[in-house]
Amino acid sequence: MSDAQKSDALLFAVTLIAAVSWIFSKEAILLMPPLLFMAERFLLAGLILATVAWRPLTRLSADQIRRSLGVGLVFGVAMTFWIMGLFHGESMGEGAFLTSLGVVIVPILARLLFKEEQPRSTWIAIPIAVAGLALLSLKNDFRPEPAQLFFVGAAFILALYFTMNTRAANQRTVVNQSGETIEKHRVPALPLTSLVLTTVGFVTLAASLVLEPWQHALFEPSGALVGWILASAIIGTAGRFLIQTYAQSLSAHSHGVVILILEPVWVSLFAALWFGETMSGLQLGGCALIFAALLVNRWGAFSKALKTWLRMQKTS
């Protein structure tokens, strides 16, 4: 199996873990302030990984640490938007599809900020995604709900996070302002993930201290709440993002993120099974258009895989 194939397989597993993590998070924020939950979740996950990655962390250069903290800062802002969307939203499925718009935005940011070439399918997918957003806001006469705005904001910032994380996890050669060629050494997946998750924890903790009353949840947690926090930290955060970062380190191309289009599908299915969630016709239509945009964005990979499968069928 090639590195690219390993990356795709691991990212597929990430979509399942991520979908289950939505349920962990939704259950937790029913029992405690959302930003405090994110702070506890990410600080615990970061501490777990930092303990394992202590030796690799001490070998990082100042530039590697700086880039890792930058990735974590962006990711922290994204997670703040995301958890507020989940807190205010009524439909996990709709929120997952809105957040998945980051998949469409990633190639755009990679092109605008880092001059990465992108296929034509990227630009075809954008108006389809916009149409899906418009359909989702129809139920309020084109006035988006607060949760929808939070989720879309999270999508934009997550797109920047994924692009930055991919670049940090891979070896690169850059030219500075003086015209000198500089080698940017990759940050290994384990120390990179531990620094990023710990930074997210501090960002959300700062936001919680300013915006939330949380003494009761901190000093009188229920057994169920402790369970959801531990599950979120260990499975949904430390495990998920370590696997995702390692998968990104196997492929230097940012468009590999598009395999994560499966996440909103799993979230919708799990939300229906766990919470009994349903969607209106307009919501289903908007989500379908967003998913169509994700498919168009990834069409090159889909068509290549289909041709390979057909070729194998003929030879067998």
C-alpha cells in the first residue's frame, strides 16, 4: 500500500471517530458550559500526547515550535466557533454539513495563500455549495440562525487550520524575502499534535474564563459528565487528531482533506440513531447540495478510483 493510500484509509477512519465525537460533545455540553468542556477536553488530550511525545518535543527547533503553536491558535479559534454552533444548534446533521464546507474552502485558501494549483472541479463546487447554504437559510427568509453562522465561521477557519497543519507536517523548501532558499523541516505528527491540542485547550480556556460561569460544573461533575469528557479527550481528540495528523504527513497535498466529506454523513446517521434527529425537506435539500459540492470537489479522485476498479474487474 502506498503512502497516499495509507493516508486515505486513515482519513476514512478519522471520519468515523469524528462522527462519534460529535455525540460525545453534544452529551457533554448538555451538562456543562461548552467552552469549558472544550478546554478540559483539549488540555487533557494535549497532556496525554505530550507525556508520550516528551523526547520528540525537546528536539524541536524554535521554528518548529512556533509553527505548531500557530496551527494550534488557528485551530483553537475554529473549535470555539464550532462548539458554540453545536451549543446553539438544533440539528447535529445540519451542523456537520455546514462545517464540512471547510473541505471546499481548503483548496481555495491553498491557492490564494500558498499558490497551490487546484483542479477546475474546485471552482465548479463553490456555487453548488453556496446554493446549499442558501437553501438551508430559506426557512428563516434567508436570515441564518446563530448556530449556522457559527458553523460556517468554523468551516472557514478549519480550512485554514488544515492547510497550515498539512504544511507543518511535511518537509518544504521556501524562498524568504531576501531570495534565499530555506528548508522548513517537518514537525513529526506526535509532537505537532500535542502542541496543537494543548494550544486549543488554552485558547478555549481563556474564552471560557471571560464568557462563562463554570464553578458548578468544575467542582460538582457527575459521573456521566466525567465519562463524556474522557471519551472526548482520549478517543475523539487525542486519538482522532493524532491519526489525522499522521495521515496528513503521508501526503503533501492539501486536497487530501476531501475524503473527510464522509463525516457529515456519519454524523447525520448517528444523530438520527442516538438523538432521534430528523430534518425538514429544506434542510435535506441544502445538505444534499453541500454534499454534491463535496463530491464535485473530489471528482478527480473518485473518477480515478472508479477507472481503477473497472480495470481490475476486466482483468479478473
